[in-house]
Amino acid sequence: MATRDLKIPDQRHPEKAHRRDNSQPKKPDWIRVKAPTSAGYKATREVIETNNLVTVCQEAGCPNVGECWSQGHATMMIMGDICTRGCTFCNVATGKPDTLDVFEPGRVAHAVATLGLNHVVITSVDRDDLADGGAEHFAQTIRAIRHRSPDTTIEILTPDFLKNPPEVLETVVEARPDVFNHNLETVPGLYPEVRPGARYFHSLRLLQRVKELDPAMFTKSGIMVGLGEDRQGVHQVMDDMRAADVDFLTIGQYLQPSPKHHAVDRFVDPDEFRAYEKAAYGKGFLMVSSTPLTRSSYHAGDDFAQLRAARLAKLSGA
């Protein structure tokens, strides 16, 4: 399945309009997926559309949307579909976002209940225009889901809150999500090109701060490979994450949404992903997902069950 229409309307990515086109190498067989056609996919899409919700599955052009939606799993993207950042890898639209929808937390909770989700992932665009970066909106969404579906475990994938007061993080942590995810995305040397609006060590510190606020909360982070990093850089990111006590690491192949986005440097062989997985477990991560098609929320429910089991096993000395 294609990652979205390769033509970028100026209104979707104005910051990329004058970038040179980057051709991408032919995708290998291991990165190809089938177009979604199942009844389950269509049913999930109907729930999303009926509740007027946005999903990162659609906005970011996730290659796993067919598989996940066919099983009734979708990653909700709150606070609109327009981001205030312009990361060169990302297909989410950039611009001036709309005002927050105060009814959105309730609609998300209704969709979670309708889909009967055991585990849900909630993410968002960056909202540098808001005084708290959307922290309270995250908290309200978590509380709404807890009210409607008390047995559903909740995973959040947050922005970095770089331009907001440090205490906004407490607002989110105090709402008690089961997993707090914030992606580092790539090695620090590539940040000026790949994440120009972000700061590597700020993101790392955010993950560390979550553990300081609530040591029992699971933390998670992920990176993409194929952006131009080398293996040494990937291992350094793993070490940095472990120093911040991150529990769960995801590593997936970067896929270029359009010619105007950051170029694919290479398609990483599955054997290299397996080597990263082995190394990461050796460094002490409780859970690792490292495959070409791994994404932050891919198989998140099953992975959370394994993550919880891994912690119990570690505590019991098994």
C-alpha cells in the first residue's frame, strides 16, 4: 500500500514547497503491504468517521493501517490534524491549527467504547500555540476514556512540550496513563534536518522526568532507521534511553511520504533489525519491537501485555 498521495498540495506542507525532490529507492519485498479491503477495516473506518475523529494511521500514512483497522485497532490523534512543527519525515499537515474542540475527549471515549478496545493509543499533533501544549486536553481525554471504559489500558504518545512550562508534564502524568510514549525519532546528529523544531536532550529529559514523577509508569520511545544514521548512532540512542530508564523501545523503517520529504537513505535489512533487538534486550529494555514495519502503536495492545509480564518476571527474579 502506498504511504499516501505523493503530490503535496502547498496548503498541506507549505514549509516543504521549495525543497528539492528526493527520489526514493525501490521498496524491497519485506516492506510491501496489501491495500486494506476487509470488513473489519471498513467497520473501524465508519466508527472513526461517525465520531468525527482524526487518526495518525491516516494522517501519517501508516503502512499497517489495513492490518490494524481490520482488528478494530486505531490510534486516535487529538487536537486536530494540523501541526505547528514541520519535521521533514512527517506527513501530518503543517500550519495554524484550529481552536481545541472541548467535546473531543468525549467523542474519543465513545469510539473506544464502541470499538471495545482493550488497549488504546492516543497521540496528537504538536500544539506550540497552546500555553500548555495541550497537556490538559490529553488529561481530559484519559479521564474520559477511564470513565467510559475503565478496563481499557491507555497508552499516550505525546509531543515534547518544548515551548511550555516544565510543570505541564505533571498534568499528563497525574492523569495516570498506563504507558507514556514520546519518540526520539532519530539520532541526535540528524535532528537539525529531520526534527528542526525539537531538541534531542530535551526529549530524553522528558522521558526521564516521567519516571521521576511516577516510577511505576511504563515509558516507551522509538526511532526510525534509514534516515542516514549509522549503527553506532543507534546503539548510542539505546544507551541514552536506558540511562533515562525507558522500558520499551521501538525501531522501524523510515518510509518517505513524498519526494519533498527527507530522503530514504537505505532500506534496512531485517537481519539488522533483529541484531538491534538482541542488542536492546542486552542493554536492559523490558520490551523491544524492531522490524521494518514496526511503528509506535503497531501491536500496542499485545506488546503492553508482554511489557507488563516482563516487569513482573523481573521483579520476581524469574
